[in-house]
Amino acid sequence: MAYIWPKVGLLLLSGLLSVYCQNPGSPQPVPVNGTDVVNASEFAVQEFNDKYNKDDYIVLQMEILNATQQVVSGLMYYLEVAIQCTYCKKREPINSACTSCNGQKVCHFQVWEQAWLDSIELVKADCPSDWS
């Protein structure tokens, strides 16, 4: 009977560790000011302007509100980003004269990066259609 207790203790310890540790491969929170997160967010906003934004004017990133990262075949970033509308035309250079309008949106971007292939892709952009 004494030989069972070490096994029971090991079983309880592994159960506790599984509760307190994240599952491998699941999205993990990351700092919103990390270099990789900032780069992924800037890429997402640029791609949003180029491919998803149907307005004649660009939007600018105001703040990264939340970020998680998942290890897949590369890294998948899930970003919650506040963007603001501007009066700057898409084909004009962005400068200090680029004035912002009053509207802001919170968008959800999904960015997939495969550094060894020098590949980055905006997988999903979910933004409300109206400005508030």
C-alpha cells in the first residue's frame, strides 16, 4: 500500500500543473508594446488600408488594446486595435498635415507570420462599418 502514495502524489501534481499551465499551442497573452506585436499591428493597419478599407481616406492606428500570440506554422497574432479615420487620401504621403476626423473604431486583426519564409499575411480583418 505504501508504494501507491508516490504515484498518487505524482498524479495530483500533474493535475495541478495542468490547471495552472497554459496548453502548448494555445493563444498566449503578449505585451502590446512588444516589437513583434507593434510590427504586426502596423502591417495589419497598412493592409487594411490597402485591401479592406473602401473609403478614399486612410485610417491610422491609435492604440493596440490587446494582443495574443499562438505558435502555429509560424506565429499567429490576434490583435485588438483602435484606429482613427483621417482626411488624408490613400495615395498621398502621410505627414503632420494629415488631420484626423472624430471617428474611432476598434478592429480585430489576425496576422500570420512565418519569419523563415519572410512571409507575413493579414488573415482576417474585422472592423465595424460605421464610425463612432
